[in-house]
Amino acid sequence: GRVAGAAVDVFEIEPVTSHPLFELDNVIVTPHLGASTAEAQDKAGLAIAEQVLLALRGEFVPNAVNVEVGADIPEAIRSYLQLAERLGRMAVALAGTGIERLRFEYHGGIADHDTRALTLSGLKGAFSAVVHEPVTFVNAPLLAKERGIAVEEARSSESLDFVNLIEVHAECKGETVSVAGVLVGKRDNPKLVRVYGYELDMAFSPYFALLRYEDRPGIVGIVGSLMGEARINIANMQVARQSEGGEALMCLAVDSPVPEDVLSNIADRVQARDARVIELNT
């Protein structure tokens, strides 16, 4: 292709007073000012090292030239990056294969900012467990495009129950799975507050088990006993329902992975409509 424009501040031989590039209107030439003092070199080296460390950790690198957002990301947005990533991963894990659309909604004060970095983080989480290659803020949008997955983003300054809320919707085979989360407290602790439309108040855990079943007495005891027999410790458990005797959702945060045969046994015993295990630390 053809280069539309360029900016140059370093030449092979300096100082330079005459060069063919000086005559071109679409080329900007500046003095070689970067890191021209020992102090500037130290600061430039430190800044580069910090950016490399972020990249190696798989975190957001604000000054990367091939990231689809600007370098100036406010702290109000930066603190929600991990939450968006976890919600993206949960939504896809619950929806299963064949995702057709991912919609990221931002409610409250965060909607007043540019939320594209959050959407990138959500996509990173969404694909991290379904592809074999490393997923980054750079290639996550490309992975969605390659798979024909539509990505939508919506913002609203209104949030009924929380100051800020992120909700992710995964559409698959005509059905939509939704999860929502918030940050709470002075330390911005992430909380899972909605799954499948059921209201929760759960701290995030490396391992979750979710069951949907008919609400009736004795289910909590059965699940607890079977988890205990499998030597799986339950760190937290919540049951949500929309009506007595109707469908209920049990969400368990556990300290270790739940083997497939254990989950299948639990699902059979409680006659669960659906049973899923989600791992967030892999």
C-alpha cells in the first residue's frame, strides 16, 4: 500500500539540515528530543519496562499502537477492567458453543466515560477459555470477527440498584444468557449480582458451580452432602428464586474444581434442568 503520512524525529546521521523528506507536505519532521538527557533516558526506560510488564501479565497496555482505544484511560474505567473480563468469561461459559452476539452494557457513572477498554477486556475474557492461542486486548476483537460474532456496546447513566453496573449478554441459538457485576466498598471488591435474571450477591471465586432446578425442600442438603463426599469445600452458596415452587438457581463458590462426574451426579440427584461449572483462574 501507499503511506498517507509520516512523522520522523530520528535520522541515521544527526544533526541533519537538509533531507528530501523536508520537501513533502505529508511528512512532519521534528528535532530528536526524546530521552536526550540521562534523566529522560531513565524515565523513558522505566515507562517502557512498566508497559512490557503489563503486556506480559496479560493486562491492558494503554500506549500499545494496535489497541483500539486511546492511551488516556481514567481510573474510574481502569478499576472495572478485571470485572468486565470475568463477566465476559462467565457469559460465554454459561451460553455454550455457537455464540452469535455479545452485548456489553454499562450503567451508572461509568457510562459517562469511553468504555471501549471495558468491552475489549470483556472480549478477552469471553475467548480466553474457548481458544488455544493466548487472548489479548489486541486480538480479542479479531477473534470475534473471525467467528462471525456481533459485538455491541450500550451505555446508560441510569442504574436502579447500584452506582455502577456492568452487564454482559451472550446470545446463542435464539436464547440469551446474561450476567451482571459491580464493584463495592473502598477496595472495589468485585461482586456477581445477577445470573440468568436471578439476583445474587456473591464475591467472585476461581470456581463456580451453578444449578437450575425446581424449588423444593432438601436440595441444599443434597448438594452439600455430595460436595462433601467429593472433598470439595463450599466457600459460599446462594439460592435465588422468582417464585415459591418455581425454578431456582443455586450458585456455589468452591475452593477446587468440580469434576464432571461429580457435577453430573449432583444434577441427577436434584433433577437439575441445567448444571454448569465455571473456572475463572485458568
